[in-house]
Amino acid sequence: MSFSSKVKDEMAGIVPASRHCGIAETAAFIAASGNVSDGRLVFTGDSDSFKKKLFTLLKKTYNIEQYDESRGLPEDTAEEILGSVHYPEMKDGVVSGIILKQSCCRRSFLRGFFLAGGSMSDPAKGYHLEMVCVSEAQAQQLIGLLESDDIKARSMKRKGHYVVYFKESEAIAEFLNITGAHLCMMDLENLRIEKGLRSDVNRRVNCDTANINKSLAASARQVEDIVFLKQEIGLGRLPEKLKQIAELRLEYPELNLKELGEMLQPPVGKSGINHRLRKLQELAEELRKNPALRPEGQ
């Protein structure tokens, strides 16, 4: 089962706490997938979660026990439902604000709309939640309802339909929270934590690798300078402190500055070792620029 199906399955099991919330969710079903023909009301949603929730809404909100999927609801039954959602005012799929006054009803509407026309990607692969609308006006109403819960959404036109979507993981988590899909929200949060930890580990590993590479490159340059000095003037001509660190670096090119310093007696700190190696570098550079500084006989 896809993550999107898990979300819808959890939403389908939520029974509206009050009749006005049930009406709001039914209004979303009609706005997103309802069709009225010859007075009959037919719903085009065909997923198991949609059907499950539709039967729940019809029974709990309107005391309707049966629904013919092929023919829909008969005119007399449909009339009651269409009247409750102010269907005559529903132009371009935009639902009357009368049934969306309370926050609980707005959230029920969003839940119903996602069940009827929404989907989301597997958060293990990426973050994307979208709902398909029948008109631009409907898309704008949906964006407004989401913004009332501080969820920033965008819209785009795709294949003749308007799609409301958002890609931020925090926004998707909040959407699952306000629509009651708390178990899926927790799964999403766990995935976010895992991905965050994995990203942090990778960042640290990359940082450590970069530092190691930087240290090895510096060591290689130091060894090159010391070998040059050894060939040109001999390490025995160096001051004793420079001679000691030069010989140590040649013998232990893999050690860092702290480890080199700890091998001296008495031990020398990183700054002291760095100072001595820099002196060797300066001496090598000076000798490269001015070969006349070489001792006689060299």
C-alpha cells in the first residue's frame, strides 16, 4: 500500500464529530467528485477509502443506508443532501462559506477533498501533496482554507485542471494533523527525523573527509619542502628545533600537528609545530628563489 493510500485509509475511518462537520465533508465530496444529472447525485470517486467514507457520511449524517454506485442517489434523497450543502450556490465547485464558518468544518472539508481528489508522494522519496480542482476559483478557495491553518499552498494548471499543492514537509505534517491522519503524521515525522539524522551524519562525514584531505595535502607539501631542504643543504644544517620536526614529519607523514607535537620531548603544542613547519616552508621557498643561498660545495 502506498503512503497516499495509507493516509486516505486512515482518513476514511474518521467519523465526523458533529452533523455540520459531516455536511462539510460531504460538500467536499460533491465539489471534488460529485455529478448531478436528472436530479440524481452520482459520485465518481472509485477508491476503496472514498467508498468507505461515502457510506459512512451517508449513514451517519443523512441516515441513508444504501447507495447505488452505478445510478447514484435518487432525486428525493439527493435533494436533501444537495440542499444541506447549498448546492445551488456551488458555482465552479466553490462551496458556500455558510458551511465553512467553523474551523472544525473547514478541516473536515479539507479531509473530504483530499479523499476525493488528493494524493501525496512517498515521504521516504520526496515531499509533495496535491489536490486536483475543477476550476481556478475552487483552487483559490482551497488555498484560502489551507492558509486559515497557516499552510502555504500554490496552484498550477495541468491537463485542463487546476492543482493545489505544497512540497514542504512541515506543511504536509500539519495538513495530516488538522485532517485527523495522526498515525500517518507520526510516520512522516519519524521519516523526517531519520532523514535529518542521515543528512547530519553525511554532512559530518563529508566535513571529516574534507579535513582529512586538507591535512594530508598540507602534510604532502611539508614533506616535499623537507625533502628539498635535505637534498639542497642537508637537515644537519638546520637549527635543532627545525631539524627535529623535519625528521619527524619525514618519518610520520600521516600524523596531524597535535600528534607530531606529542612525540617531542618536551611536547610542543599545535601552534608551535605549525610555526616550525612554516619556517621550514619559508626556508625552502627562499632557497628555491635564490639558489645562491646554498652552502658552498652543494
